[in-house]
Amino acid sequence: MLKRINRTLNRIARKRRVRGKVSGTALCPRVAVYRSLRSISVQAIDDVAMKTLAQANLSETGKAPKNTVEGAEKVGTLLGERLKGLGIEAVVFDRAGYKYHGKVKALAEALRAQGLQF
């Protein structure tokens, strides 16, 4: 139990540390990832105007979405299409302290496949 609490606290500390350095604008928004045990969601945020420009989550991807690497790819593709529709070509990726592995990596690669640059 204590190991799990320490892991969570360490992730939150990483999130705060990175969040102090990473900021998004209207032309280059911050793409924030949230991953839970049931779902994954992502949103593009303009930190200057404090607005969400676009968002996507697992429940929008299909009839019976599954919280897998393939589901994360679908979420990344969906957000990439929405950002391309807004004319955005570059983003800042904020993984919120999660490891760049598995679902987070699949989501990032799906965004890159849509033509977005990090």
C-alpha cells in the first residue's frame, strides 16, 4: 500500500515540476493527457487564454471502447484530426508525469502520424 502511495505522490511531483516549465499558446497548444484505469482522455489547452481548444476521450471512439493501446491510438487520431481542422500544426506534449510507455506513447505516436510536431 505504501509503495502505491509513494508512486502516486512521485507522479504528482513530476507533474507539478513539468507543468511549471511547459505552457501552451493558441498556435502551439499544450496537449494534456489523463490516464485512468478505465479510460484515457486528452485535451489541447491554450494556457495564455485559459481555454480548451479541442479534446478527445475514449468514449467518443466507438461503440464498445476498450482501454488498450489501440484505444489510445484512436483517441490520438481523433484529437489529431480535430487539431488539423483548427489549423494547428505544432503542440507541446504534457504527459502529466506518466511514463512515456504503452498507452501514452501510442497516443503520442498517433498524434505524430496526423502530422503534428512536438
